[in-house]
Amino acid sequence: MQHWRLSPITEQYLSGGAYFVFAVVAIALLATWAASVFFTPLPLQRRLVLAALRLALTFTLLFILLRPSHIITENEKQSATLLLLVDQSRSMQIQDTPSGESRWRQMKSLLMNLRGPLERLREEQEFEISVYAFDKNAEAIDLDEFLAATTLPDGSESGYGVSMQDVLRREDGKRLLGMILLGDGAEQTVGITETDPDSVARMLERLGCPLYAVPFGDRKGSGEVRDIEVSSMPDDFVVFAKNRVPIRGTLQISGYLNKDLPLELVLVGPNAKEEVVATQQVTQGETNADIAFEFDYIPDKPGKYKIVVQVPPQEGEITTDNNALPAVLTVLEGGIRILYVEGEIRREQRFLRRALASSPDMDVTLLTLNPRDRNTWPRKDLASYFEPGAYDVTILGDVDARVFFQGSISKREKGDLQSLRESVLDGAGLLMLGGWHSFRAGGYHTTPLATISPVKMDPQIDRFVIQQFDEPVDQSLHLPGPLAMQPTVPWGAQSEIMQITSDGNNQSAWLRLPPLTGANRFRGIKSGARVLADDGKGNPLLVTAEPGGRVISFAGDSTWRWVMQGFRESYQRFWRQVVLWLARKEEQKINDIWVKLDRRRFTPGERITFEAGQRKGKGDSEKLQLVASILGPDGRREEIPLVRNGENFSGILRDCETLGNYSLTVAAKGKAPDRSDSAQFFVYTKDRELAGATSDASMLKSLAYQTRDVGGKVVSPEELNNLVQELIITPLEMEEKIKVSVSFWDKWYVLIIFVSLIGTEWFLRKLWRLV
């Protein structure tokens, strides 16, 4: 198809108005021509010559201004490429197809039958067929050589996203007929990849390339593949001695439906001796969902240990490399065991218990004695909580003293609070919090705790004082709010307990905290006790004493408001310092050397980075020189170079190829004392392909669905031959209209004609003395 097109020179700016401009210019040029013919004082013959030249020049100029082009439109057949991607990872060896053969064998049989239809598609439709095999990456292959090979797939990873993008990069610039993706859909890669399969599928949709996903494997999840995997668990646990450490994780079990399997927690000590410290039974359910597990372990000796959660090898497993998962357990000396006794559940209890439990060195046990169960008072089953040595710190919340067993002289039975008093005299800590049934309002003036409390409580003076549950609150026992809690001078300002900021503005930090909504009214302070905080009007709020152990009486019960109004850090710091002081743990070790790894589990050859440094005490400006070394599983120790990074150091470990346990040690050298720290880590192998044995047809379906608008779909292995036949019979429209534009106004000869005409006219005018 051909046609002519005019494009006036001002069309880009004036659109349709360009023809009006052209008409004006044409009239002006013709008027000039007419003037030259009729008003020039020359003989007729000369006037006709000049008129002819001027007319030719005018039409030449108008020709250039119109810019005519000859447009030729042709249909040109475009070449296209069909992409064929086959999964060659190890998971394709699994025998879970409906026929009982392996995924690999089924796929190769299918491709063998496709050779003929693919050849027809290549010859009849003149399409190019590009075949790639992929595991971690994609590689171009010859289909005939691939089918003739007898080797089994051995890829250690399945990088669907990376491989698909790699293929598109190699085929860039080609018209794509479609992509046929054959695999089990089990994406197995190490670490985080920058390319996920979904983003590549969206790219295919934008390119107009349909994705035909062909899934292989046990799509129904029948559980024929037998495999047990400890799939997740933290790799680093830190706990203080004699504190509970929860060890949680998940299992994936396939092929052992309704069978009880032993799950073991193994502790490996410094002498490499293994000990099974806990066992539980796990059972695979009807679905293939993850199975959660939890061990509660209480280590009794400080040290660095290796723990392993494992399932002993079972009959018929396709691999046992994933039956166990190691982790590091660091047991520190000096953990604090806390007993929190509370009456009715209230906000202060929830916030305080959560703040304390967030510290790895604090283990909180909650004992709730709800006053709605007063018909069972006094409780006679609480003696074990108050035995000497059971807990380092006891917190008494808003709990009435009448709930505790007072003891029996005739039966020689000791009361609960008498046992608690003896524990405090032996060095334990006691914290009494404010509340409607705390201190005198709760009847504690009649208990042995009155003798060790820093606030005055007397069974004779206060004999008529008690807050009954069914009566209005005795306001004489309480201070109304708001109460602005602040450190006293000098004891509060000097106490470590009251330091809630490290920037030197401690007093202003206290003034910014929300006030307490109320507090218990103390009748007096005992001699030798210290008031660390009051309300600014002389009413004591926090009082300490040391009758053997350490005791704190705190009149408030609304510090939870600090958290709600954005002072969580101050809240946690205050209560942590209270407990540390009660447990005599406020003096922290300084000038420690530390080393930190981001993780504790690595694969062979993986790059491992670490940091190290020094914790400095007040006034310590000495910069230590650190050295690092690594002890491998073969017993050899190697030095590791360190690079200073500000106040700290950093290093990189390479070539950790040997499987086993490694110990990284960083020590101070030179004039500094011999101090060091070490960190254990593991190099282990995990068969990612066989570990995730169950195929994931849903992933392939999701990828194909994202190209549904251009024809993408999921195709079963049995239907793949029909798909290729459809491409042969009803090929896609692969012709493209090509427009060729031939212009004449910008040719060289047009310029020569224009210059010749204007030059000739000028010459004649000069010759005939018209200029």
C-alpha cells in the first residue's frame, strides 16, 4: 500500500493552521511574480524570461515548504522464539509421580515425545526453539544431547527467578512466542536473591510472552516422600544459670502420617560429650503444615554449649542431612530468679512483668492469688514458693496478706511470710508495691514482714487498720493523685536506682514522666531507711532498707503510664535497676572484650563477618589492641586480621569449608590484662533440594496466572503435547507492518535547482541593469 503525504514546515507548531500560512506565502510569492511581469520596464521577451525563472523559483520554494513524502507500507513476517526451561536440580530425582517413576524420568520421557512436534514448529512456522536447563542458574543446552545423556540431575539449588531472568537477558531483542517451564516448583536457594519468580512473571506479561507452567511431582501432597526436617530454630541462645531458656522451632514431616517420632534436645559440653537432656514425641497430621516444638531447659552451670534439636534417622528417609539443627547456648553466671505475687490482674503487673521478662538475665514466675477465690484462703499450697533459695527477688503486688498461710505453732508449721522473711534476712530481695490491699491496707502490719519493712507498720498501733473487700476504700491509707515522682536529695540523686538517663539531665528526665495517679500513704519511715523518691511535698514514695537482704517499699502502682505516653526506655531502665539492686547485681563488669557474629550457622565457603571491641568503664580512655584467631574442627588455630572501624574492629572469615564446630576468639594484647571473648559457630551442610521434597505446583500456577492476559496457563505433563500442536495449527500472528517513507524535498538536486534558478535570475537582472 502506497500514498503521498504533505507536511508543511510549520505543521509541528501550528497543526492545521500550517496550510493557512502556506497559502499566505504562496499568494505573496505569486504577487511578486506578477509584479515582475507587468511592472518591469523591459522588452516583452526579457520580461517573459524573468517571469518564467521567478515562477519556477516560486514553485520550487513552495515544494520545499510542503515537504511531500511518499509512504510505502509493507507486511514483514517476524521471527519468534519459543523458550523451553527444564529443572535439573536434585529434587527432580524424587519418585512421587502417579506412575511411580521419578520426576526426572517422567520429564525426559515427555520431552522425548515432544521432539517431533517441536521440529515441525521449527520448520513449518520458522520458529526458533531455545532450550535451557537450570538449577542455581540457567545454561543453554542441545535438546538431543540432553535426552541422550544418562546422568541424573545434581543441582544443589533451584533458582527459578534468577534462571528465568537470566534466560530473558540472553534472549533480549527477540520476539518471544512463549516460555514453557518444566519443574517441581520447589524454589530452593541459599540466602536472599535479588530476583524473585513473581517479578520475572510480571516482566513476561509486559513483554506479551505467555508462561506455560508444567508441574511435576506429588501435587496432591499424598506424603509418599519420606522426609523429616528440623526447619527452623534460633541459632543463638543466651541465658543466666538456673534460668529457663525456651527453645522453640518448627519441623516439617512427610511420609510418616500418624506415627509418633522422637524429638531430642542434645547438649554438647566443652568436653564434646553429648547428653540428651529432653525428649518429646511429635506426630505428622493430615496436612503438611509445620509442626511447632518447644523445650524448656534450665542450665545449672555457666559456660558455652552447643545444643542440637534432632530426630533420629527413620526408615525410608530420602535424606538425613536435615534431621538435626545446631545452635549455641551461652550460660552466664548470675541470673536473677524473680517471683511476682499478684492479687487481681492489673495493668501495672502486665507492664512490669513484660519489662523484666525482656531481659535475658531475669526469669519471672507469676503467682496469681485472685481475691475472688477468698473462700480458699489461707492457701496452704504456697510453701514451695517461699523456701530459702527458691528465688533471688520476690515482688508482692496488690495482694492481701490474708491469702498466705500464717503457720501453726502447735503443728510446728512455718508460715509463708515467715519463710519469706528468713529468705530476705539470708540475702534475698523483697519489693512491695502499692495497691488497695498493700502494706497496712493489706494487713501486712500483722505479718513477719513488718519487722523488715523500711516503712513503719505495727500490729498494735495499726490493729484497727485493714481494707475489707466489700467496703469503700479507706482514703486515709492512700495519697490522691496526681503525684509527680522525683528523686530526693541526697539519697535519691546519688542512687543508681533513680538514674533513668545517661545524658546527665536526670532530674529533668523525671519531671517529664507522667505523674502517678495515686499511692499508699506511709505512716512513717524507720530509722536507717533511705527515701529515694517522694512527691515533692515530703510524702515518701520509694524507700529502701537492708535488714540482711535488700528491701524496697514502693507506694505507687501506676508507672505503666510512662510506657503509654512514650517513656518505655525510662520505664524499663528504672525497674531493671530496682531488681538489680535488690539482687545485689548492680555492679556490672567493665572493660570486657566482646565479639559478635551476625549468625551462628553457615554453609561451606560462605563469607563470615564479625565485629569486636571493648566495653569501657567511666573514665577509661585506654585503647586496646585486639587480636583474633579461629580454631577449626581439625584442631588448627589461625590468626585473623582485624581492621579498626572507629572504636571497634571488624574482620572477615573465608575458606571455612570443613564441616563442624568453629571457635572465634578475640583477645587484648600489649599492656592490657589478659582478657578475651569467644564465639562459636557451625559450618554445616543441608540438602536444600531433598529437604524440600514436596513439589510446589501452587508456585508455578501463580507464575502462569500472572501472564493469563497474554495466554499463560498451567499445563499438566499429559497436556503439553496438545499445547505444542496448538502452536503448530494456530500460530500467533507474527507479521508486522513496516512503513518506509521516501522524501524528495530534502534531496541534493532540489537544492541545486533552487540555487541555479535564483542565481540565473540574479545574473540576468545584473546583465540587464535592473539592479
